Amino acid sequence: MQLKPNTQKALDAWLGSSNWYTKDLRDMNRWHHFVDQYQREHGFTIDEGSLRENIEAKLTKIDGKRFENEPLRNEIRERISLACNILEFLERTGR
């Protein structure tokens, strides 16, 4: 998945935090900013598998080894599902 520059920047900001996977308010704000930017540049549909692969590839580069953390993979899946739900709501309500 090729993200547009501002969307990639928002994703990098979320992943750049050492606690990207937590439900901390700042972490969630960074995630919501990514979803907002994604909608602006890419619309209301996410290729969930491609986005997950993109995120895991980024984490592999950050960590320097292959990303194989199943609990964090589950968190990524949950975040992507949340993004899809937000985008569906926005599209349905015309926002």
C-alpha cells in the first residue's frame, strides 16, 4: 500500500512513539489524526491487509528485526478495524 505523503507522515508519527500500541490519550489522538488524514487523501475504504503489512514493515525497520509480536499484531488489527468503523460512520453520515 502506497500512502500519500501526509498520510504516511501521520502514520509515522503514531508509530514513532514508544507507546504506539497503548490506549493512552496521546497515542489515540495520533491514531485518530492518521485516520483523519487517511480519509482526506485516500477516501473511506482501507485495504486492511495492505495497511497491516505496511505497519508491520515499518515496525520491522524501526526494530531492525522481523516483526513477529502476536499481541501487537492483534493491536494493529484492532486499530485498523477501528479506522474502518470510523470511516464507515463518516461516509454514512456525509461528514
